[in-house]
Amino acid sequence: MMRVWFVLFMSLVGPSVVWGGELTLQAAQVHNGEVAVVRWTGQPLVSGAVRFRDRVIALYADVDGAIALLPVGLNVEPGEYPLSAVLVDHQGETHSPQLSLQVIRLERPLERLTLPERMVTPQGKPLLERIARESALLKDAFAGHSLRLWTGFQRPVDDPIASIFGKRRLLNGKPKSPHSGTDFRSPLGTSIKSISNGRVILVGDFFYTGRTVVVDHGEGLFSLYAHLSRVTADVGDELLPGQEVGKVGSTGRSTGAHLHLTVKLLGERVDPMALIQALSVSRT
């Protein structure tokens, strides 16, 4: 299907017009840790894909043609990145339009946290074995791949943001991994909504994230809702945008009531708010 790839890339800032339509970037510039949106507008395709940083990402049917979401990880260096597409039309012809994506480094703030040492450095074989089991469950959940379910995206709660994605952290004076999601300053018991169409694939009560729900939105996109006081969705539930998954709590490694939302796209953690803003829908 993808039988033609260019070895050399020609960088084009604007849209690439080819047979029956054009391939565009929704935004030609994104920050590291965000999502780049590629759109095909025009006649229906038999198939299509975009190559970004040695990864081939499928274009899938959308209202006006086709769309692809490219994960721009936190560790992606700033610079110009060529995008080479392969589009197959209904006459069996292959087209190879090209674009260029500019990644801009966003320096995120430093956060200093203090927690009881027992929460920072778990001790004891039973607890370490529990953490390993839970890590494996989450890894398996995020490794799945299903057809696209999502349409657009909305905030899970209406409350203000307490901690942004990618914030650098010092935990008890020691450097830790950047913040893996977005925290919302939500009161205890606040209703938490699914950010888009999806299927519940994992519900658990974990050491770090407490009562947790993982939703598969299709095409390698997942959302995780953590520290819930109560889960109201079950594994296998088909969710509409805005449908409840649980209530805000402070379970797991948490110092107060809040919602932690993680979004993973094709194995990369990305900024939930950047995704929601790029492809937002009205809350129903």
C-alpha cells in the first residue's frame, strides 16, 4: 500500500495541493509535548499515511476527507521536521505530498513538592510487587490498538487548572520526571466526563493513581483519569463525549482532592489541553 517514500524531503510551509484536494497542517508550529494535526481535504482516499520522525502514522476518514494526529513528545528537539505523505486514490495512483512542521521548545515551570517519604520511595516486597503489576496492566492497556472512536474533545471538568502538563518537578528536593498530565483543581465529588467518544478498557485502584479509569479513543489514543473517589463506568462501556466516568477524589498518591488527566497518543504522553484546544467540541 505504501510503496513510495521519498528519501529526500522538500520543506513546504504552506499546504500541499495534489490530485483532488490538499494536505495541510492545522498549525505549522507546535510546542514539544503537543499534538500536530494533519488534514486531507478533498476526494475520498483508498488509504493514506504520513511519515514523521521515522514513524508512519495513518490518515483516517474524517468529515471533510481524512485526518492524522502526530505525537510531538516532550523530548522532541526544536527545529523543522519534514512530513512526507503517501496517498492512494480510487484510480490506484499514489501521490506523495510533503509538508514541514516547526517544533518550538516550550520551557515549562519548575514545581517543588513535599510528600511523606513512604509515598515517594515505596518499601517492602509486597508493595513493590503490587506497583510492578499495576505498571504492567497500564502498559498493556496503552499498547492496544483499535479503530477510531473519537470525534472531538472537551474538558473533563470545568474547574481551573492546578498543574500543567510537562511541568518540571522536584520531589522532596530530588528531580523527578516531568508532570505526565494536567491536574484540575476540582472539589471532592465533582463529576468527571469523558473527553471524547471511547471505550472503557481498564478500571483499577492503583498505588500511584488511586481509583483510575482508562478510556480507549481509538487509533492509539487513550485518556486516563486518576485519584477518583468513585468510579461510575465499567470496563466495556461505550462512552459519548461528556459521559461520566467517575467522581473527583484524592485516592492513591495525592495530597488533596483533584483530577489528574493523562493523554497518550501512540505511546507518547501529550498535553491534554493542547489536544482539547486543537480539536474542541461544545460540551453537551
